[in-house]
Amino acid sequence: MTCTEYKIDSYSIEIYANDLKGGRIRWGQKLIRLFSEGREVAQAVFARDGEEVPEPYLSGKKIFFFASHHYYADVLDLLRNERPVYIAWMPVSDPKEPGDGDAYFYTKEK
């Protein structure tokens, strides 16, 4: 099983409001798009309070990291204050869940 990892060079942030008139409520209120060498390689999506958080996954070569909104400030702090920062996808062998794995952020020594 091969780990997919990217060094994060830059990121962009999107924060969504509820569409109260239309009744549209997004389960993911905050989104951080993560870039490596000029291309989007991952998304970190943070669920609203009380929303169920989906499992992370790898689609093609893009990592999708999902977490409770409580982790948003921690991830943002990591991206702003640590160098270098990486995001990774590690497959997990689980016969009950094909394609299962873990998505996570990490740093390395400078």
C-alpha cells in the first residue's frame, strides 16, 4: 500500500453561509483548498456543529480530509505557522471497507 503525500505550498479558504430563504444548509461550512506546485491536491472540509463527518477518501490523486469544525483553527494554525506542512493519504487494509484509509497533516524537521 502506497502513501500519497504532498508538500503544501499554498492554500485558499472558503467559508459558507446558510441559505435560509432557500432552506439550503451545507454540512461543510468551511473549506480549505490545498495546493502543491500550482495544482489543487487536497481539500480539507470542516462540518458544521452537529453534522456527521464523512470518512476521508482519495479520488484520483486528490485527498479529501473531513473533520469537525473544532479542528478548523488547528489546521489553519498549522498551515500559517509551520514549514514545511504536508498532507497525506495512507490506505488501510480493511476487507469490509474497500478504499479505506486515513488522511492527515504532518510536519517534518527543517
